[in-house]
Amino acid sequence: MKTFAELHRRLIGLVSGLDGEVWDKLLASLNPPGEIPRDSLIQDLAFRDAKALGGYVPDLRNVMKGTSPKSLSPEEYQAFCGIAALYNLAARLPVTLLSIPDYAANENLIELYNGYRQTLSEIFAYLAMAEEQAGEAAGD
């Protein structure tokens, strides 16, 4: 992928179909507080979803590396903002799972969390530079 718009479309496609029928069946069986599907299934899905989004971080870094934040077109800026928001939201999944005592020391989960933390740091640094440029272009 060479643009944020392309990556954004790919990520939206990914999250719109995460876990397919498994998730649909889980939602159909959810009737809180009366019926809640097996906790570990919900937690496994959350972990897998966060991992799936994390799998696109190398693509994100490549686009960031090859694209100056000061040269983003309005479409690319908008796509990057969408990507930043998606990763910011997805980072809550490993944090939530780590708050469950049974998962607090899970190395795979800790590694995933640390990856998100680093990625968000890079995203927000890039976004700050892009916002500065967007503000200058708008005459602020």
C-alpha cells in the first residue's frame, strides 16, 4: 500500500467483517444480564481482532515513512485521521483484557499492548505534524 486512503479502505474492510458468523451468533445469544456467552470466547475474539489490526502496522509505518506529514492532501489527511482513530479505539481491547486478573500476566497480550502503545506514539507524533500543516494551509 502506498497511500493512507488505500490503507484506510483496507482497514475498514477488515473491521467490517471481523469474526463473521462467530460474532453474529455471539451477538444473537447475548441477552444481558440473563444470558452472556462464554467469557473466554468474547475475550479470544477481542484479542484476535486487536491482533488482526496490529498486522497492518508495518503497512502503516511504510506509508508514514514514505509520506511527509506536511504534504498530505485533504483526502490523505482525512484517511490518516480515520486510521489514527481506529488504532486509538483498537488499543483499548488489549488494555481491557489486561484488566482481567486471569490475563494480567499473559505475555502475548502484554506484547500486543506494548505494540499498540508504541504505534499510537508514532501515530500521534505524525498526526501532530500533519495537523500543524493542515492548520497552516487553512490560514490558522
